[in-house]
Amino acid sequence: HASHPAAPRLPPCSPTPPTLQPHASQVRGWGLLLGMELKPEAGIMAAQLCAACMRENLLTVPAGERVLRFVPPLVVSAAEVDEALAKLDRGITACMADAAKS
């Protein structure tokens, strides 16, 4: 719902948050049900990032090869959204480090 405390941080069909712009082409969805489309040039697949996020204790779901889906509980707080974004950033960093090793 638009009046949810997390809505200002992740509005539906919002522009990609600045910290994710090098890796994600867009964030789309409805309310708190979101999908983040990964840029092909980032070299990260959704399943790979999903596994990296799980290691950070952030549950996500791949929705195709390059879309990572977020389905937070309706009781998520703004602080928890901030924490999830930090975990997502660490997951992306881990994926990029793995790609650099290959």
C-alpha cells in the first residue's frame, strides 16, 4: 500500500535506486512486490545473486534469468528495508568479486 512506511524508499515502478544503477536496469512492481532487472553487462544472473543474498540472510526469488524478485512481509519497517538494501549491495559485491576471479 502506498501509505506503508517502506513505500517512500521503494515506490512501485520507481527509477532504479542510485546504488543499484551500475547493475540494475530497472525496478518494477506493484506496492512492495518488486522485481529488479539486472543489466546484461553487469554479468550477474538472478540465481547467482539470489544465492549471494541468501548468504547475507536476505531471501529473494529469481524470476527469470535476469530478474530478482522481492516479496517482503506487509509488516516490514523502513529500517528493515534499509537493511535489506545493504544486504543486497553486499550480495552484488560478492557476485562481482566472484566474476573477477573467473
